[in-house]
Amino acid sequence: MSFLQCGEFRLPLDRPLIMGVVNVTPDSFSDGGMFADAAQAVAHARRLIGEGADIVDVGGESTRPGSAPVPLEDELRRVMPVLEALAGCGVPVSVDTRKPELMRVAVAAGASMVNDINALRAPGAMEAVAVSGAAVCLMHVQGDPKTMQDNPTYGDVVREVRDYLAGRVAAAEAAGIARGRIAVDPGFGFGKNLEHNLALLRSLREFKPLGVALMAGLSRKTMLGRITGRDPQERVHASVAAALLAVQNGAHIVRVHDVAATRDALAVWRAVTITP
């Protein structure tokens, strides 16, 4: 496993990749409403690409703790103009959705990746990705966004999350999705308390035997607010530190709001750790 195949894009995994977040939503926890207009979202995506994003991830439904599902029509209206405008932008465009209908339309419009918090469990989702050339990120979540943070409970969070993702990778392969098109995400903050999140961050290397790309999304999350006492917009430094720790512990992709700051930190890390 040395690459992630995203449609026509073959992304090498010999260096950490940065996925830039583009939320086309009125209510995302960190930047809700800032890029709800399609033109604003497209400009933001292009700015992130200019700052060094290897992938941009466009989402039209907030899955923050306590959020309710968004109707398909609303999600399509938010996301599709942005995806269409970003066609030919030079990097893979990912669609962040759990709806099979949107997956199909988005891939037809040029999306090269599907980022699904539901790990393709919705009826028809697995088939929607399998027949495409798109990559997929399979994430772990305990419960659903509306209730997932009420009282998350595990016996062994690392083992349980790893076993769940192993099962989803096997299901994806059985459906015809090649291993080189698959990434997994332990789902920081999705049905996990602070100790669960920290245990997963410490133990990311235990996901290596899955044999697929590993993504970590820690940017501006509540766990960082619990540690630092800062609001989402003030968590840039904590987010960069978390991304760096994730890469040091085995993550291939970090999903972030602050691309330039993350890129610079990873550039310094690579200069120190890579032998000439």
C-alpha cells in the first residue's frame, strides 16, 4: 500500500497528505455559515489548494454532535454547484456525505473520493462507490450524530474501532472496491469522549495491519477545546500539534481547516526526519 487511487489521481503515501475542509453548511461547529454561499465555498477551496491541500473535502451536512440529518434536496443544492465549479481544479475533490444518491451524482460530476462517516452502511452506498473509480474513506462512529456524545462507552476503544474498520474494509473489498481506493478514519469525536480520543491518537500505529491509508480528522475538535480551554476558532495551534502527532503515529492523511499552518509544520517535521 503505497498510494491512494482517487479516480484519475494516484496519490503517493510516502509523505503525509493534507485534506482541506470546505463546509457548505450554515451550522458546522467551527465555520458554519462562513462558506454557505457556493461562490464563497469555491473561493475557499481554491485558497486551500493554493496553501497546499492535496485533497479538498466538500460537505453540505453538518455531522457535529447533536446535529440532525439534512434532507437530500438541501444537501444537493449546497454541494453540487461547488463540485461542478471545482472540476479541473488540479487536485482530487472529495464529497463528504452519507447519502448514496448524492455519492452517485457527485462522482458523475467529477468527485474523486467519497468521505462517509457511515462507512458505506446505508443501503446502496457500497454499490454507488464500487461501480465508480472513486476512493472512499470509511469512518467509525458509535451511534449517530444526534446522540453519539451522550454517553459513549467501550471496553477497549482501540480494539473495537480497529475491528469495526477491518470489517468495513473487508466488506468494501468484497463489493469490488480495490484496497488501493480505501482509506479508514477512527472517527475522533464521533461517539468518543476525551480519553477515547487520546487512546486512539496514541495507538494509530495499531491500524497499520489494515493495509489501507489512514486518515485522522482532529482539526479544531472539542477534544482540543477540552485540553486547551479555547473556542473552535482559537484552536489552530492545538490542531496543528494534533495533526503532527497523528502523522508521527502513522496517519497518511490529515483532514484540517488550517492548511497553510499544517503544511508548514509537516514540512519542518519531514526535513528533520527524512534522511537525505
